[in-house]
Amino acid sequence: MSIIRRSTIKRKVYKLFLYLKGEVPVFLNATLGTSLQALAVVLLIMPNRFPDLGVTGIAVLSNYVWGISPIWIIASANFLLLMWGWRTLSPRFAIWTIYNVVLFTVLLKVFEFIPVPALEDRFMIAVIAGVMKGIGSGLIFSYGVSGGGTDIPGMVLRKRFGIEMGQFNIYINFAILALSFFIVGLEAVIYGMVAVYTMGIVTDNTQRSFNRRRQVFIITRKPQEVSRYIINELNRGVTLLEGKGGYTGQQRAVLMALLAPKQTAFLKNYLSDLDPHAFMSVSDASEVLGKGFKAWKSL
């Protein structure tokens, strides 16, 4: 084997190692998120005959009516959906979806051996189920992967026809909840809607907590010192913009950086000592994409 070929193989292996290393947080959060969702279904939703959403919702309704294990419906439906949308989905999205679906179906069987908690307040049960599923979904979605089900056709329709996933999911889930009325009754549907509403709120907040950043603008007489502090001490990038005072007409450097909340507090303390006359503006950035933050591949 030539030296050039060995060098090429080493570079490819190293790139693969870096890629897999970057996917470790995805694996950990997807596993935890899927586990929480499976726990909620087995211990809270099914014992109380609550409806659910998506493919899981169809699976639990089949269990209530015919006694079919949800595993078979979830596995077969996701298999067919993946086969249908395979060419449209990115390889990363498809692979993580397969992992989450397989893990979810396995855990549904494993968690059957856990005793169902003796809770009598059905409203509290619905809220707890929504919180657990919401945290699970937020952990999964924060890294741009999917738990399968209606996310698959939603993603395919968005890429092929520009149909928004949120709009698609509203229609399909409304149809499932409407069908649930004839199977579990109005009271269970209402509790199920409580769980769904809670899940939506918790999912959004969980995702925001992973991507929460502060966008800061700084006008200071010592821009070089502040830039070095942000780069060297906070380990973040900083951009220098050219600004001009509207009243004085003086040219001033404007520093822009995206920081974690804790780093923002450190920067405030540093500025108060270095330049008490500095001007600092802080605002929330709900999502940041790029090197050092959320990767573009997670979209």
C-alpha cells in the first residue's frame, strides 16, 4: 500500500471519528427522550385509556379495540413510511429515525414489567404524561432527529411540496383525536387533549433551553480588551462592527457576540470593572446555527 493511499485512509478514518464523536450527544439525548416517551405510554397513557398522537395514537387505539400490541402497529407503520419517503429523507434523519423507532418499540415491551403507579387523579396523570412526553420530544427534536411516525410524511411533504410539518400534524392528529371519541369517550379525549397541550408547551421549552443564547452588543472605549476576554476567557467568537454615534458623529467599534446566559453574567462583571461607561445591550436569541452552536446538519 502506498504512502499516499495510507494517508488518505487515515484522513477518512479521522473524519469518521470526528463525525461519530459529534453524534454522541445525539445518541444520549435521543435515547433518554425515547425512553421517557415509552414510559409515559406504558405507565400512564395506556392504563388510563387516553388517546395519543400520530402513529402511536393509532397503535393505542388498536390496542383498546382489538387488543393488538402497539409494537406491531408502530413497527410496521414506520417501516412503510420510511420505505415511502427514503429517497427524500437525508441519510442522517433516516438512520436516527430507525434507531428511535426500534428503541421505542423494544422499550414498550420492556417497560410492561414495571408496575403501573397507583394514581387516582386522572387530570394529574394527563399532566405528568404530557410533561414526560414533552421532555422526551424536546430532547429528540433539539438535535434535528425524529422519533418516527407522522414526522416522516411531514418531512417528506415539506421537502416535496412545501407543506409545513405543523400544519400537516394538526390535521392528522385532529383526525386521530376525533376517532378516539368513538372508542374511549369524551372524558378520556379531554384528558388526552390536556396531555397533548402540556406536551406541546414542554417540548417547546425544552428545545429552547438547549438553544438558548444571549445576543450582546457592546460599545466600549476598549474594544480590543473586551474582544480578547470574550475569545480567550469565554471561548466564544466576537464580531467587530463599524458604528457611528448619531449625536456625536464619532466612529465607534460595536462588538457583537452570542453567549450562554452564564457567560453573559461573566461579561457584565468584567465590563463593570474594565469600562463602567460602556454600553451593553442583551437580547434573547431563540436559535443559533453555525460553528460552535447548533449544527446545520441538524435541520
